[in-house]
Amino acid sequence: MRHARSVLLLAAVAAAMATGVNQSRLFGPDEPREAEIARETLREGHWIVPRLCGLPFLEKPPLYYDLVALAYAAAGGVSAPVARAVSVLLGAVMLAATFLLARRWRGERAAWLALLVLLTMPRFWNYSHRILLDIGVGAFCSCALACLGAEMLRRPEEPANALLPALFALFSAGAFLTKGAVAVFTVALVALASCAATRRWDLPRRCVSPVPLLLFIVPAGVWVALLYREGGMPYLHEHFVNNLLGRFLQVHFEFAGTRFHHTDLGRQMPWHYYLTTLPETLGPWTALLPLAAWGAIAAVRRGTRGDRHFLILLLIWAFLPAVAFSFSAIKERSYLLPSYAAMAMLVAGWLLDRTAVGEETAWRGAAWMGAVFPFAALSLVSPLLPARLVLAIAALLALAPAAAAGAALARRRPSSAFFPALSLVLCALVVSSAPPVSAARYRKRCLFDLAREAREIVGDRALYLYRPGDNLRGSVAFYADRTLRELDRPEELKAAFGKPETVFAILEQGALDALRGDPSFSGLLHRVPAPAFEADPDNRLIANRADW
């Protein structure tokens, strides 16, 4: 019976995670950029230094892009669904790490509860269903810290597991090769703070023994050496100085000599940014996280050695990165993704202590999670349906769990309402990933139609991008399936448009107005009438000849 329940829950989770992968459109600015970098990696062999429109992209190491490129190769073609499947798999790895650690801590019911809490966090769902490397960082960091957590739970009479330090080092190297030193900083900060708080200095000593040290240094060091060989100090300066210190201080430190995509420093956020974005990040678990943290602090005082040490780790893992990154000028929601697993386990432990989860309740919970299957089926066939019809069908399907949750609350039995309500949240997330619904939500950030139209008009002729943003740059290059050249200066555009053959360029309306005010461009800029561009208020397609 227990195995049957587990199979049902696993199938529901798999069905939920699989939805949204069939979405063919890229939503900017991040998805087009990431998908295009991976395409150039495959087509042009840039496995060490990622490139975007032919120029070095030094904000991130290559591992995520290499994984997506390998997925393209395995699938036999470049497509958005294939790229999204990589994020889904990395999200599944993060779910698995959370499940295994929670099971070692408090058994199978706690494990399933922690998994479901993590799965229904809106930001986790978003990151694991879009083409974003942050989910890779979350997966590798969570796996590394799960190794530390398993060691914290080891009883004194149990022999030390020699494999855990090695895995900790390998996963830390994976985190570094996905997002650089900031990922390692997150892992090291949590690990060292936890060891200091628990006085478990034996753990760092084991991690810096020869084998774990080599397992981290060799892959990380090899990539740094190859990066230096390819671009010298300008490459190292851009990646390590501007991408770390530059983001922290929101200052771009110039280094003469090499042209590449400069690190996007983003917008400065207030110190309380992570507090204000918590509801958007955690969704229904926002109110429970402070209660769970308080409960864990109280449990530290009365727990056994292993439980006490593990709870300290969870508290530090969940909250210390947010405190540390609050001092940075640049803050992003994705910086806290490695903490989601710890937050989910804290909430799951608190719920387990305050709800009676017997066999009957567990079976009802598994049954309610099965409500995701019709929603998943709806999401898969949704490209054939309009968005409003998808939402109408979803609303009808949601009547049963909504009614069950409402009836339980009306009878003042909140514990009976938990699983129907949780099922409702999961089903809502599944529907939000349906292609027509996603397209409606992100319409303003999608250049799918524009990029496809540009490809059809231009064909095999030359196409340039003049001072493009990441959204435009990635979308056009990805859907054109070719590496495009960027032009940053008016002289470069003038030289390209002075050729006798027909060439095209895409640029923003403001840039076009500025160029038309330059007499030297007289007779060179001819607007191409195209429906998608006419409907777009920002971007224009131009040619150097009126008879294009």
C-alpha cells in the first residue's frame, strides 16, 4: 500500500513537471539569450567560453549552456522545448535532493511533504520551467548542502561516509561551473557558518582532504585556465571582477583591450528587497515560514545532537544567504534559489508536528495530488485551444478540490482542507505553464512573431543588429538559426549599409530616429513594411535599398 501511494505521488509530480515543456515561444529577456548562447555553443563549438552573437559572454561559466547544447544534439535539433526540458530535469534533481535529505531526517512522509512544498513554490516552479541557468545553480548547491546535511544527521556510532565529502566537492564544482564564484560563496558561507555554530570542524577538515579538494579544483581550475588561455586577463577581469565585485557595488570596472558583452549590472534594490518579494517567491507558504523557523529554533534546545545540528544547518541554509545578499547593491530573486530546499524542509517539519498524518490521511493526500493528471493532460493539448477556453476548462476541473477544501474549512477541519488546497495550488501552476496561457501572460516580452517574420523576409541575405537588447538579440538569432553580427557605432552601420548588395538591420525606433537626423545616412535607411514590426512599438526592420 505504501509503495502504491508513493508511485501515485511520483507519477503526479512527474506529470506536473512535464507540463509547459511544449511551449515553443521564448520570453525575454533571459530565455532568448540563454537559448541562443546554447545554440551557438552547439553550432560553433564554443564549449569553454559562451558566446552571444559571436562575442564572448563572460557573465557565466559554460556548464548550463553546454548541457542545453548537448540536449539540442541529442534531440536532433534546436528548439525551445528541448532547452526547457533541461531546466525541468535540473528542477527534478533539486526535488530529489530535498526528498532524500528530508527522508533521512524524518522519514518518508516528511520527504513527500517537503517535496510538495518545494514544488508549489511559485518561483521554484517558474525557474524550473523556463530556460534559465539559475535552476542549475539551485540544483547543484542544494545537492552539495544535502551532503552536508546527511553528515550532520550521522549518529556518533555510525561510521563516516567517505563518499559524502567527494560528492560535496563535485556538486560545488558544478555550481561554480554554472554561475561562477558567487555559487561557491553561497555553499561555503552556509557550510562554514553551520560548522561554526555546531562546532563540527571535522566536516571542513574532511572536505579539504586530498580527494575532495582535487574533485573541486581540477574541473574549476581547468576551466579558469582555459578561460585565461582564450582571452587572457581581460576575460578573467570581466568574469571575476565585474561579475562579482561589480555587481556587489554596481560599478563597472573597465579593462582595455577586448570587446565582449559587458556584465549587466542590473538595477539597485533596497536592503529589504528579499522581504518584500517573499510572498511572490513562496506563495502559500509565506505565512508558515516564520512559524516554521520559530518552531525550529525552539526544537534546537530540546533535540538530540543530530537533530539539533541539522536544524541549525536548515536555519542557516534558509536565511543566511538572504542576509548576505541584502548587502549587495544588485539583488535578484534567483540568488535565493539554493535556499528553497531548506525553506521547504522547515515548513514540512512544522506541518508534520502539527497535523496528524496517518495512513488514511496520507492516502487522501496522494489521491488529491492525482488531481494534477487532468490538468497536465489539458496543458499538453492546450496549444490546440485558445487561452480563454483552457482557463474555462481548468476552472471546471478545479471545482472538486476547491469544494472539498471549502467544505473542510466550513466544518472547521483545516487539516482536512490541506491536501485539496495544495492540489489546487499545484494545478494552478500547471495551467499557468500551458502554452496559450503563458503566451498571454508574457505577450509584451515575446518577440516570436517579429523574429520569425524577419527570418522569412531576409532569407539568406545579411542581417545586422544595431545596439540590440538581450531580448531582441537572442530571439532573432535563435529563430533565424544563425549567428548575427552586432553593430554598436553609426560608422559600423554606415559601412555595412554602403555595400552594393541588399542588407538588413533591426534597430529600435529611437535609434532609427537619431540616424535619420544624420545627413550621412541620407538614402541609406529604408523601412521595410512588415506586420509584426508595424505592431511592435519599439523595433524596426530597415534595408539599405528601397527595392529590397
